[in-house]
Amino acid sequence: MISLRERLPMDPTLLLLGLALMAVGLVAISSASVEYGTFHHDNGWYHTQRHLFYLVVSLAVATGAYFVPAQFWLATGWFWLLGGVALLVLVLLPGVGKDVNGSQRWLPLGPFTLQASEFAKFTVLIYLAGYLVRHGDELRSRWQGFAKPMAVLLLVSVLLMAEPDFGATVILVVTAFGMLFLAGVKLTSFLGVMSLSVAGLVALVFAAPYRVARLTAYTDPWADPYGSGFQLIQSLIAFGRGEWVGVGLGNSIQKLFYLPEAHTDFVFSIWAEETGFLGAMLVIGLFVALIGRILWVARQAQIVGDEFGANLCFGVALVFSGQAFVNIGVSSGLLPTKGLTLPFVSYGGSSLIVCCTMLALVLRIERDLCVAPSRKAAAPANKKRARA
Amino acid sequence: MSRAPRKTVIAPWRFYLVVIALLALPTLLVGRVLSLQVLDTDRGRSFLQNQGDLRSVRNAEIPAYRGVISDRRGEPLAVSTPVISLWTDPAILAGVEDLSALAGALETTPSALRERLDNYAGKRFIYLQRHLVPVAARDILALRIPGVYGKREYRRFYPAGEVVGQLVGFTNTDGAGITGLELAYDEWLKGVPGQKQYIKDLHGDAVRDIGVLEPARPGKDLRLSIDLRLQYLHHQELQRAMALTGASAGTIVTLDSHTGEVLAMVNHPVYNPNSRRGITPAQTRNRAMTDMYEPGSTMKAFTLVAALESGRYSTETLIDTSPGRIRVGRKVFPDPRDYGEITVSRIIEKSSQVGVTRIALDLGHQPILDVFARFGIGSMLATGFPGESAGLLPNRERWSDVEKATLAFGYGLTATPLQLAHAYSAFANDGILQPVSLLATGQPGTDGTRIISGDLAAQVLTVLQRVTEEHGTARKAQVPGYHVGGKTGTVHKVGPGGYQDNKYIALFAGIAPIEDPRFVTVVIINEPQGEAYGGGAAAAPVFSRVAQGTLRLLNVPPEVPAPAELTVAAPASHTSGAIPRAEVSG
């Protein structure tokens, strides 16, 4: 481990966990999309090839991001936020954004499409992590410090809901609250705003009938097995078929068009069908380890006083946790149906690029912790003081 | 990179609270996945698997292989070959934009196909095309047109075609026998379809087989008594006779006289069972078993039996037939010329109406009817062949002399060609009548019935042989190298106004070889044209050629090994394409 660590200028644990999830994703997508690709594109490897291309692009972008020092992100937070909001506005413009299944979420880029909310999520993260550093004292003492990021969050949420993208909104709001909480925001105002937000989310749910329909479909999909419950039932059947070790890679029946577009948001169901409970546990375990490691990096950064790094890592950990939990929760019927990708695993370029970039930022922050020996030496002292 | 660590003092409990909250998430997921995949909870694993199977597992019928019908030597007469029928769900196919590829493959036009789909708009199953050869069907299925599926079936082929068409019959497109032996032995041949399970995808395409629930039980094979070589020979000779006589229809049937097996049975007109468009009942009818004819003078052999059994006649009893005609009631039955005083044997040889009438009036109708009935005339042969006729023996209270006389020479009753052959087989089998069999038995049945004494049978054979000799009416029935016997018949056809003067049926019932009979052949030529319309002129030559070929194929050694025969026979056998007799006998 030491030698690998020396040769590699980054944390091998994080790197290997990320790569492992991407490998699982590639295998799962290949298996889940082979029939779909053959039927729609006359090429069973159609989605695998495209996903491989996304992987290459993502790793290139992530490598680039890795060489950018954290100071740069901190300094350009506002710029990123403006860019993210611009994307969200752009996608809503008629004729620019692409409407798929009633949601206007994609910007066409030649043969590819860009999912605006994925990038917006990333930019809000950068902005918020910086804001918490710049206005830390104000945040902890006065409610005005708390109100400014709330306004930004509200704006982005409204834009996301206009698409509509309820899932991304929830992830973003929860992540933002988590980051604020971890940054030490005043408990009274925090709890007040949080209860307001929860009330707002509930109101949103009941404002749009299709969300109510989705909610009822999730609580009892068997009530309407060929209508609103169809997709979830097919997903649950995939889980049920899997048992302990699965039906074997490639042997899924649900991917034979029963589970619509099984390689995208429901790829975990096919994975669970083919590799069973053990395969599902492997993926959940990888996520737990990855997020745990990111939290560990965040805590280290917090301890040595790298506030921006800590905030960013907390944000990344929360985004990954939220998305992984919602995605797996949705496909197993634990949560109402939401179109959220499984980080590193689901098919799709935008999600993959953003996830890899986020991981690259964490890796960079972790490396900066290591190469600052004075801080490292100071760490134990800080820790003791914090506990005292 | 803020310098002052004092600012970063954030209570650690916030971090640990978030960690604990985040740890709750995977715990929830693991519990949920566990209950779905491993623990058998309500609506858990087994419920889900069952629901999945309801959606994706289907049962399909495995078609059963229909038994092969073969001739006595195993030559196939009816075989089933695997084919694929294309069917469609019109509701799905109607939604396909471009039907031109499919229409092209089905050799129709897109508009015609579209119209057909519209006609069946409410249905979920129609056949696009039945019984395609598997390669062609797979090419069409490879187009992957939604809603087009293939179904495995068997198609019946008849390698011998028209030659045995009427006897074997045929099946309908669903593989059920509808005529002939295909119908008679349908239960035996058809087998029991099995069931298998397979997984289909959402589009309905079968993806993989799970297993066989119940294997298909193939039908049993059927070995017929006919010999395809003899059948071809009979067919060829009948076609030739049709051409020579200009007749409209005909039948030849040959029966193994020891076993009662039908060795050959052909009819004209014929049809091709492999291509049945536009066929008529006249072509499919197996006339040898379904059509009834008045047998005419061929019945005189049985009148002879009645005469000999009465004890008042022997074959050499003299009867005066002068002046060559006899008046019975208001009818006059003439002979071709005045034969004078001749023996009973010669009466049969010459087929003398006067002589037979005298005998009949002397015996009365009852002994004659008894003999006819004993030989099976008027009762079913019980072969089980669909549409088999029993023929008709008259049964009346009062008999006029005319009726007694005409009964004796074969009018006023009907029989099928096979019944006639069957009746003659008793003469050829030492007086024992074997039941007729259409299936190969290979040996004499034990349930044969003696109906006349062996001595009597031998006497009749002697007379029948004389019929084919120099004084007889059937000299054209002779077969070079062998002695044969038989009896001619010429009957007026019955039309709307009774018997018709210019329409005849020519018959011949023959036995060969006469010393040790092997088979009986009945030839019936319906409406021969021109002067050669009689049994001796139209039917007897056909018997000669058929018997000659049959004797050769049955490896019966010639009984007349005279060197003189060689020179006579050789040219004749050359013309018929047979092996020169010198080689056979030498």
C-alpha cells in the first residue's frame, strides 16, 4: 500500500472504490442493455460502447479537475453558480432544451445530450462550499448570513422544478442543509427554515397530480399493475428473481423489455436480478466505503482547518449518499419513483462526468492534506482541542 | 487557507450526527433488499417470482409427429416434415408503418396485406402463411417485424403422389386426416401433442425454453398391404387402358388370395394429394371400395357354384342352348350364335345367356342368392375405409322368371370391385374366404371361412382357366408363360331411362397362376369407346399385362417352360420393358 501510495499522487482507497463502482456499472449496463440495443439500434453493444466513451471523457475531465487547486474553486464560486443557473435557464427555453417523457432536462450537443441539473448540482456545491468559508462567522451568528444561500437555493430549486426535476431538487436541498448544518449554522434558524422547506416539499408533492399518482403507485404498485405500478412491479420482480446469488450475469429476464430502459435509472434492479443479494450488497458496500472515506477526508480537512475542503467533501458525500439511497430505494420500492441516476453506475454521460469530477476534487483535497506536513503534524493537537 | 484555527471550532457532534444519519440509509436499503431477495416475506421472493412467471412464462404446444404410412416393403406413402407457419397479431402488425418488406416476402402487396389486417382488426391471431419451409420462414422472421411470429407444425407429403392418392387419402392443413386411410386410421396416426414451457420477452418473442412439461407422443406408423411397385404397375396399366379405350373411369384391384391383403388398388381419374387445388370428388373417390357396379357375367362363376352344389349338374353336363336364344316372360336373351348342345363348362367359357338362363330357371333364385351371399356379396368388407359400400343383394318376396335369370348373370345386384375380387379369392384359396386387409399382415389370417369345398373350388378354377383358352371369351387375358383363369363381364350402364344401349362397363375378374393361385385381379373399365367395349376386348387385355408384371414382381416361376414360349414371349416382354423371360427362367 505504501509503495502504491508513493507512486500514485492520490489516495488509492478512494480511487479504487470509484473505479470499482464504474466497473460494476459498465458490466451492469452491458448486460442490461444488450437486448435493448439489439432491438433499437441493431447493435447489442450500442450502449456499452457509448458508456465506455463517457468513461474515457469523464476520466479525462476528472484528471483535469484534479490538477486544479482548491483555491481556484473557492475563488470562482460565483462564476460557477452563474454558469449553472444559466444552464438551467437555457434548458427551459423552448427549442433549446429537449423534452423527454414530459420533462425538459436535456441540452442536445450533437449526438449527445447534456443533463443540465447534474452540472447545476455541481456548481451549487462549489458555490456553497465557498460561501460557507467566506461568510462562516455571519452564518453562525446572524440569520441574514443564513438567508443569502437560502435565496440562491430557492432560485435553483424553482428552476429545477420548472423542468420538472423533483429528484434533483430534493438531493440539492438536502445536501445544502447538510452542508449548512455541518458548517455550524445556528440551530434555531436551521430548524425553522428546514421545517419550512419540508412543508414546501410536501406542498409541491400535492400540487402536481402526477406526483401523487407516483406516490400511490409506490405504496401499492399492485393496485394498478399495468398502469402506474408497471415499472416498479417489473423492478421488484427483478429483485425477487435474484435470491442469494442471482440468476447469473446475462440471464436476466426483466431486461427483456419488461423493465423499461433497464440500463438507465433501474440498472440496479437488473444487477440485483443477475447477481442476487450478494451482488446488491457489493454495490451498497462499495458506496458505504466510498462515502465513509470521503467523510473521513472531510473530517481530516475540518480538523486541520481546511474549511473549503471540508465543506466540499461533505457536499460530495451527501450528494453521493442521497443519489445512491434514492436510486436504490426507488428501484426496490422503498421510495416513490424518481428519475435519479446511481452515481458511477447508471448509463449516462452527464452524471458520470459530474461524479468523476466530484471524486477528483475530493482526491485533490486529500492530497493537499498529505503534502502539508505542518498541518498533518498539527492535526492531533487540533483533534484533542476539538474534543476538549 | 485561513490561518486562524479558532474559526473552525465546530462542535464534533454535528459530524457524528450526520454520520449516524447517513448510516441509517444503507441499513434501510439492506433491510429492504434482504426482504425482497432472501427472506420469504409476504409479497417477497416467491410472490414476486410467481408474478414474474405469470408475465413471462408461457406454455406452448409441441406438435406431435404423425405416423408414417408406408407400403408393405416400407416405402413411404405419407410422411410428415417440419414446417413453420407464420402468424400475426393484427393489433400489433397494423401499427407497423412500412409493410413492404413483409409483403414482398409473402409475395403480396402492402395494400393487400393492409386490407387483410383491417378485415381482422378485432382479432389477435391470424395466419399470414401456412407451412413454409423452415429456411424461408426464418428469413421472414429475421426481418423482426413486430407482431409476426412463427409456429412449428408438420406438413404431410405424399411421395407416391397420385398413384396411391385415393387409398391413402390426405390430411387437412391442421394435420387431421379427412379422407382415405388418413381418416380411417387418424387416431392411430396422429399422436398426442405435448407441452413445453418457454420464456417470452415483452414483445412476445420466445427467448429460451425452460423445459418440457409433457413430451409429445408421436403417432404410430401404418404399414399398408399394398406393394408400391405393384401399385405403380397397376397405375401405369390403367392409364394406358384409359388412353386405349377412351374410357372415362376405371379401377384395378389385386388381392393376395392367401392372406386377403390388397396388393394394389388403383383408380382413374386421379389427383395429386400434394397439390390439391381444384380437385373434385370424382378424383378423390376410391372407386374400388366406394363405387357399386352391376357385376354382370362375372357372377356366372358363382351361378356355376350353385349349379354344381345342387348335385344336378357337373361341369360336363350337357345342356341344349339351341336355337341360340331363349324367351323368358316378355324378354328374349340371345347368344351371339347358336352353340347347340354344350357342356356347363362351355356355357361359362362362352358366357352363354341361354345356358345360364336354363340352369337358373331350373335351380330357382334361392340357391343362387345363397351362394352370392356366402361369397360376401351385399355385406360390408369391414376394412373401415371411409365411404366403403356394401353393395346390394336383392331381397324380394316374389321373383319373376326374368328376375331369376338376370340374377344368375349378374344383373339386379351390385358389388364393389374389391368385393368382386374378394369373392373370387375363395376360388383361388381352396374354397376358403379370407377377410380383406388393407394393412400388411404377411400371413394368412386364422379367421378365414371355408365357404365351398376345395374340390368344388378346383372345378371352378378349371372352368375359369378354359375361359382364357381357345374357346373362351377371354383369350386376351392370357399371360405368356403362365396359365391364368378368369371371367369376363359386359354390362349396360344404367342411365336415366334404364339400361343404356350404347354405354357399357367392361369387367374382368382373373386369377393367376391358375395351378397355384397367388392373386386375384379385378379390372373395371367404365364406358370404353368404340367397338372393343366388352369385358373380353377392353378389360381382359389389361388383366393380361397387369398379371404379367405382377407375376414377375412376385417372383412366380413360369409354368410353361416350353422353348417355343421363349420366342413368342420375348418380343412381348421387350415392348413392356420387362426383363426377357429367358433370363428369369434360365
